[in-house]
Amino acid sequence: MNLPFGNYQNEIYLNGLADELPPFTTDLTALEQSARERLADGPFWYVAGAAGSGATARANRSAFDRVRLVPRMLTGATERSPATTVLGTALPAPVLLAPVGVQSIVHPDGELATARAAAALGIPMVMSTASSYTIEEVAEASGTGPRWYQLYWPNDDEVCASILARARAAGFTALVVTLDTWTLAWRPRDLDAAYLPFIRGVGTAVAFSDPAFRAGLEKPPEEDLGAAVLRWVPMFTGTDRTWDRLPFLREHWDGPILLKGVQHPDDARRAAAAGMDGVVVSNHGGRQVDGAVASLDVLPEVAEAVGDRVEVLFDSGVRTGADVLKALALGARAVLYGRPYAYGLAHGGEAGVTHVLRSLLADLDLTLGLSGHRSVRELGPGDVRRLPG
């Protein structure tokens, strides 16, 4: 039988008897500042930055601060389990690793390290189309671990179909289609440093290794990087899709499909009506629309609109175990966890990601029990209170 995730706390305290400290902070809200001290400006702000004034990113965190858990007592939560299932994927806890692109800019092992750490804990990794490594390389690193694939939808149907076929063949079981990043937002931190990895051929491994993409080049990317980049940029940016294009995805993907970036209940209803299997309530961590609503503030509306028909997942602003529980209480089945594990990767590759995930899972496990719950499925709107603000 697997030990409770909360036992990581005991492990850390016992190691202290030998004067051994955690590799870096266990405060999941302090990881950003800690990573700031390790990374150069370009890579750090590419991960930590936001669109425009940063108002949406701040709103995400403020929304979590306004929602408070209401603990219950004498519930027999000594034995408990945070396990759940989402669209056929068994999760040891209601957490998946959000798609974070270009991970090699914070550590050379990039997505390979993340895949290994996630697989070891049984946490599904959602691989980004903007990966520094190929679909096949990430799948190999993941081994038997659960894995989903995130699509940035290219405007070349043959390339799109080829990428989806490769992901399915490599054992990715669900497709997460990001809708809100069809072009890059105005991101002052990246612009001030003129820092964009893709134009240097970083974060383009999926396309550059794809036979349909390579067929459109006179020379392979290894021989003419500039030409490959010039083909990649207009193919993966600048084209907004419409709802009538969704059948193409269903035609080329026979597993569950989720739409990521949904903020309005009407869009969630359209997704359900179109036969999608789930939505991810997300504003891309504040990276796309400055001044947008916090994702947590619209989560209850979306869950009420479609929660009886499709799976509702959540991301944007999640940092702690308590945050996960709040999102679940407001209607999410599970959360996607992003920036913090990228900061862990910056601290120590696979070991750094593992430490961050074990810290999150321990915090989640302990807070679940201390708030009076034996299962994450017990959580509902009555377990939280919203403060005015």
C-alpha cells in the first residue's frame, strides 16, 4: 500500500536529525523568488511574466485569497485518499502537470526531467506542443507514466494530423487544445529583452521532427534553421480558429478532447454541444489577456453550466494544496499545475520537480484531512466562503 503523501513532512523532519535540509524551500509561494535568484532575466521572465500590466496574473492570486476553506471537525479523516479519475486517467491526486513549453531554457533536461518526475509519482504530464524535445523523446522519458498531449493548433492540416497521430502512437491518451494563445499577447518583460526562444529554434522540436512539417522544407532544420523558423512562425501563430473546425480534431483523435482557455459559460456550453469531453477553465496564468477576469471567479459558473455533461478542469494561479481544494470545492474535477514545477526544474532538474510535486501533494493531503475530508470527492461549495472584494 502506498504511503500517504503527507509523510513527506515526516521524512523532512527526520532528515533534520542528520542536519539534512530540503534541497530548497517547501514554501510553494516562495518558489518564484527563489528561482529568480537562479535564472537569467530572459528565461525567468519568460516563465514568470504576464501580459500587459500583469493585472490578470495578480487577479488569479487575489481570487484564491478571497476564497477561504471552512474546516470541519471529528470527521474521521485519519485515513483519507486524494485519488480520483479524470476521463479514464487514474490520478493519485487531483493534479496534472500543466503544459509548460520551452522547458530547456530553465534546465537542459527540460521536459525529459519533468516527464520522469511526474511518472515516478503517477501524476499525468500534459506535454506542450512547444516542447524542447520531441513527442517520442518525452514519451520514452515518461515510460509507463500517464501522459496527455497539449495542442497548439497549426494552420496546416497535414502537419496537425501528423502531430496528433504521433502523440497517439506514443501513448498520449487525452488531447488538450489550447484556444487562447493563437498569437502571443503583448508581454513587456519578454519584449524589453527581445527574448523569444522560438525564433532561435528552441521549443520547436515537435514540428522540426515532424515528417509533414519537414516535407515542406527544401533543407532540414539541422541544415537551414532560419528557413525552418520562417515556416514554423506563421504555421503556429496568427490564426484564430472557429467552432466549426472542431470536427477536424475529432476526426484525427480517438481519445478524450478538452478545450483549454474557457472563461465564459456560453463557451463551455458550446464545447459540450460540440461533443468535447472537457474544458479547462484558464486564462493561461495571466499571460494572454491583460485585465481579464480571474479564472477562479468564473469557475463556479462554468461548472454549473456544463459540469453534468463534461469534465471541468482548472488552472491559473494554483500554488498550494489549499488552492487545489478551493478549486475542487468550486467545481473543478482536478487542476493543472504550472509555474511552480517549472521553478523546481530550474532548481534541480528532475529532483527539483520531484521536490515541488511532493511538497504540493503533502500539503494537499494534510490540508484535505485537517479540513475534515476523507476524499476529494466530498468537497463542494459549502466547504468554502468567499470574502468581499
